[in-house]
Amino acid sequence: MARTVVVEEHGGPEALKLVDREVGEPGPGEIRIRQKAVGLNFIDTYQRSGLYKLDLPHALGMEGAGVVEAVGDGVAHLKPGDRAAYAATPPGAYAEARVMSAAHVCPLPEGISFEQAAAMMLQGMTVEYLFHRIVPLERGDTVLFHAAAGGVGQIACGWARSEGIELIGTAGSDEKCEMALAAGAAHCINYRTDDFVAGVKKITGGKGVRAVMDGVGKDTFQGSLDCLRPVGMMMSFGNASGPVPPISLLDLAAKSLQVTRPTLFTFLADFDTCQEMGKHLFTKALSGEVQVNIGQRFALEDVAEAHRALEARETAGSTILTL
């Protein structure tokens, strides 16, 4: 048996229930992992609320780290006793132990703790694809990254600095702006006191940025388009403030703008790509170029409190559940 957080009906944080579940043995292509830490992400709140539909009842959680207890037939890259970490579908990480597909699970090198890994797998591989798998960003490019003091944002700040990319961040307070700057942002705009569009134009001398990386959604989308230079790329990868309303393609025509709505799991669907992205992330972390700031830790039984803090934007850095 393993304590597991499930949702039986979509709703607020109160919909999260802690139950005991049988774990079982791994089948072909699967592993059983005893988890040490689990990461929380905004996508978890979308699945809990029903914005992203799940067949209920369903466990939640998309990333975790721990020790492999058993492997099924056909699993060659992991063995019992290995340290491992993952970002994966379907959800089910909010658990002491689980059986899952091995394809999305990466061997975890020594030098990265379970808590660090749980805090960075989904967020860090999101940053990896934003910087390397959508448009060819190059040293000297300037990008805009919203919510730069959050878990994804702080990893992105360090990643940009390591690649010679000038990152302009936005955050909701002067304190959070300082966090983004410390993490590697070249500039940070307090969107509560300043117009981020005007700030970006001032920083870039009116030219705009090569790309916008926007996980906020509705509240920032139109302003983000205004920040792009001609033929710039709008990467809308999240909806923290709500879904982006429909737009007309003609809105993009004046500057020949590009818009994409990528998801991490499109990239992770290929085994080789998943393992390559994990290794790239671990290399960045081990070198110190990317540092994971765990801003909040909650016990598994306090998961509802963790969701409330996440949705109220009261968090900074990554949030994890400890087991």
C-alpha cells in the first residue's frame, strides 16, 4: 500500500483526497519507484479544477524522484536500486510509490538530490525545449520571460545567462524581481507598478524581443505580442491567469509574428529525446549554470494548502511535497 493523493470530483483544493492504494508489480516496459520527493506545477491545478479534464477518480502529479524498486521486462536503462527522476504522463506522482512507464524516467546522477530533481524535472525540461526546440535562439538574442521568479522562471533565468541570451523577466513585486535578477535575468520589470510593454521597448531601444516565453496566459498575451520584434516568436506554454481568448491571424500580420502553443509531453513522447533532454538538464544543474530554488516544502498530507498557495501566486521558486 502507498499513500496517494487523488481527485474524485473536479473542484478546488478541497477536492484533493489522501488515500491508501495498492501499488503492485511492474509489467513490461514499467518500473516501480519508491518516491522521496514530488514536484508541484500549475498543470496540477488545471487537472484538479477540470480545466484539463481527467477521467475520475485519478491521482495527480507529473514529476518526482526516488529509488527504483523493480523493473518489468524490456527495461534496459534502469535497474533496481537506481536513483531516478521523471516528468511524465499520466498523472500519479503524488504518492509514496507508484508503478509507471519507464520510458519517461531518467537515471539521476549523484550530485543532484531527490528534492532538487523533483523540483526541476518538469520545469527544467520545459525550459530546455523553450530554448532549444522551437526556434533557433542564439547568443546575443533577447527574450521576455513572464513570472521570472517562479520555478520555471528562475531556471530559465540561469539557462539564458549560461547561453549568452539576454532575458528580460517580469514579476509581481520588487522582491521577486530581485530573485529573478539573482537567478540570471538581465532585467526584471515589476508588472504591478510598471507597464511591461513600455519597459521592454525601453530596454530594447524600441526593437522588441526575439521571443516571448509566456506561462501566464490571458493577462499577458496581448502585451506579449506587442513586445515582439518583426517575425518574433510567441511561445504560450501555460495559463496561470486563465486561457488565452481567441485571436485573429490578422493580428499577427503587421509584424509577421509567429505563435505556438507547445507542451512538454509532445517532446517527451520520444524516448531518445526524453533521455537527451534529461541529460542536458542534469549537465546544466551539475555545472552550477542552472540552480533550483526550492521555495516551499509541504508534507503529502498538506497538499491542499500547497495548491492554495500556488494558485494565489504566494510562492516563489519551486514547490515540492516531501515523503
